[in-house]
Amino acid sequence: MSKRWSYKVMEVKPAFTGLKSASIEEQLNQLGLQGWELVSVLHAGLGAWLYLKKEQ
């Protein structure tokens, strides 16, 4: 039987004071605890799109 996946796209935008790596790390850690795995990052201007997946 094949695996089933759920996907999530997270947009990371720079704040007025710049990107906060600690804030992004905390968000990713929370998603990781929920079973999400970061699989790809696409840089878009000053921000980025993060692509995550988790098994259903």
C-alpha cells in the first residue's frame, strides 16, 4: 500500500526589523512536533517559501 501525504506551504516574509531566525526556527520546531518535515525552500525576493510534508 502506498503512503499518503499531507502538504503545507509556509511563506516567510521579512519583518520591518529583518528576518528573525529564532522565530522561524521556533515555528519549524513546532511543526516538527506535529509531524511535519521540511522538504524544500524556494527563495522569493527577500522572503522564502517553505514546503513541508507529513504522512497521514
